[in-house]
Amino acid sequence: MTSPAATPLRRAVFISDVHLGSRHCHAAELATFLSTLRCKRLYLVGDIVDLWWMAQRRAQWGGAQNRVVEALHTLRRAGTELIYIPGNHDRPIRRFCGLALPAMQVRRRAIHVTADGRRLLVVHGDEFDGVTHFGNLQEKFGDWLYYRILSGNRLLNIVRGRLGLRYWSLSEFLKSKSGAAERFIERFMQAGLDDARRRGLDGIICGHIHRAALLQRDGLVYANDGDWVESLSALVEEPDGTLRLLAHTGKLLAEVQPRSRAVPTAAPEALPRAA
């Protein structure tokens, strides 16, 4: 395993949709990723602890989940700022929004200013459900089918692991072959970009739909940091403002270069402003 001292210092890191406590969370992989992470600021962009799952079903909690919590404590003790933006599966934490707790700040949303001066809206993404979702019956069937697919994904990767093969997302593959899923993702992306544009910002960073992406469209940045149920990915900002989407193995998935240095840079120690 790579030691923390050997890993680069990131200006900011964004993760979401961990779903700690649910059976589909890849807690061991996340614990390994966090244990080698060095960053000035870590955004937890919603659905970190799956309170909804734990209220409805039996919680899945063991050594791997405890290692995730300990890794977060280790980062905080090392000086990393933690900003928690609750999602729909950890919605009760929203009652603490606006508070600076001993371990972290809790925000409903935030504006992150990159090193090259871009102002990016940071939200979980469930705010856009009214724009992207179908009717209730279709949603319920979709949820049922989604969890069946995740169960198949989990069993498949248990077999792959025993054969010495790397993690591979069956659910990601099936979504990429579904026209309906691709249209839903497109609507979600456009809703997020429209919200950022209305606010006069340079883009958006979100999660929620379990589909990692990093791109530029019409002069705006769209970044979805993915999840730790299917894609096992995170978004990082390098010291110069470069945005990178990384797999849990460190593999580069996508990159957006910093914009012109003519734009004034923000002080790295400045706190994220509430949107």
C-alpha cells in the first residue's frame, strides 16, 4: 500500500454516495483510498451514512466501516477541513446545516472556489429530482430493479475477487446500455448546469445519481464525483486548479485543465461560502 507521505497533497477532494451501513457499500475500498489521502479540504457530498437503509433494513456495519470513520478522524487530526453536505439518504443531518461542529462543518450547499478562480456550486443533487424523475410507479419499480442489479453486481465481484480479477461494475455497464438511463442522466446534468448558470457560477459538483463524470459544456464545468456503491470514484482538485476524476485505484478517468492565469486565484485557506 502507498504511504500517505508518498501521495500528492490535493487542494480539495470530493466524495459522495458512500452509503455506509447498506449492504452495497464498498467500505474496504474507501477505507484504503482515504488512508492514503492527503488534502487540505474534504467535501462529503451527501449520502455518506445511509440512515434511510439503516431505518428500513438491517444495518451492515463491521471492521471496514469502522476503518472509514477512523480514516476521516485521521484526516481531520492531520489538519484537513471536513465539509459535510447531507443528501437524501442522510437527510436528518440537514438539521445541523450552518453549524461548525467540532469535527466538521455542515452545509446545505456550498460554493467552492478553485485555485484558478472558478466558483463551483457543491450540492448533493437530490434538489433536481423534480426535474429528472418519472411518476411514482416507475420510480418504485426503478428502485426495486436497481437494488436487484446491485445485488448481482456484488455477487459477481465476489467471484471476480476470488479469481484474482479487479472490480468491475455490472450496474455501470447496464446503465450505459440503457437509453432511458442515459436520458435521465442527461436531464440531471442539464438541471445542475442550469442551476449553476442561474446563480452566476462557473459550474457544479454533485453526486446522487451514481454516475461519475467530469466535463465542460457551454463554458461551465459539470463534475459528478460518482459513488462508492458502483463506480468507486472521487473528484480531486490539484494545487493549480486542475480537476481530476479518479477511480479508487488512482486511475485517471477524466480531467479538466485550469483556466487562464489571468483570473485571480483564491486563497486556499478561505472557507467555502454557503450558496
